[in-house]
Amino acid sequence: MFQRCIDIKEPLISTLAIIGNVQNLSPDDFDIMEHYCSIFKPFKEMTAELNSEKGVSISKTQDSKKRGFSKTTSYQRAYQTIIQSISTIIQSKKNNVSEDEVNDIQENTNENEQFDIWKDFDLQTPATTITTPRSEAIVELDKYLNEPLLDRKSDPLMWWKEMKRMYPNLFQLALLRLCVPSTSVPCERIFSKAGYTITDRRNRLSMKNAETLLFLNSYV
């Protein structure tokens, strides 16, 4: 409101002077308005940024990695939590592969080895390192943390879509976290639009048609 008064300063002063019964605004009053506008400007910009409906919101604050933590202990706690979540995802994937399928793969590999020329090489090659879900999770997370930060104007959701093959387990976590709105404002707007759409004169709208109208109103 202060900014609006500043924008229409001249017409506002003229209107108040014509009315006559209202105390006019002095130059000091406009100086105070400008001062408060400069104070409230960061809050206004942050509110508009996080309340966006057609752009990413919480995902902008989730891609700062270690810089997003003011304390090292908070970072370490979050790091361990993510490791545990990734380990659970990896373990669930391994559980979905039955032992029979693993044995079939090994048998097919052995059957395909018909030559003896690789025996000496295989004897000199060290055995495959046994990995655990936790060690795999640490490798994947550390590799991600060493990635450069995204440009502020880049869409992190598109970045994850392109990198989901490199970070398949982190991508599963990203699907659960980065789609969350940072505020409840978009939901409240939908409720308000629904109130204007489903009225007493349109009370026979089916649920499907109402959803379609709200979707078109929000995204078209």
C-alpha cells in the first residue's frame, strides 16, 4: 500500500486537497513510506518467490548442499539421514532380485566363457570388492555433493531428470522432496478458485468437470 501511495503521489495529494476535510500528506510522510518500503522489499520478494505456482519453490532452497546449513552438526545429521534413506532404497532394489535370477546370470556367464586364454588374466585380477548398500549410498552421495552448484535461474527439476541415470537412488529421494510446495498458498488459491467455480448456480458440476476447470484455470 505504501508503494502504491508513492506511485500516485501527485494525484493523491491533489485529491486530498480537493476533498479538503482530510489532512494532507506531508513530504515527511512520503519519506517514511519510502523508508518502510525499502525495509519490506526483501520480504515481499521472498514471499513472491516461494509462493509461485508455475515455478519451482522448495527445490530452490534444497540445492544449496552444504552451504544451506549454518552448523556443521546439522549438516552431518542430514548427511547421515540421507545415507540411511539411500541405503534403504538400494537394499529394497536388491531384495527384488531373487537368488534364482542371480544364479541364472552367473550360469549364463560361465557358459559363455569357452576360451582358456582369459584364465591367466582372471587369476591375476583381484576379486571383486564386496559392497554394501551403505557404501554404495556414500559413494553416490559424495559424488553428487562434488557437483558444482546449479545456476540460480536453472530448473533443478530438469537437472534431476537429466541426471537420474547417474544418481538413480538420489533421484528417488528428489521425487519425494523437491515437488513439495514451500508454502500452503497454492493450495489455498485452489480452494478459493473452487469456491468461485462451484457455486449455487453450478451445483450440478461433476467432480471430473470441476477438476478440469480448475486445472485449466491454473495452468493454461
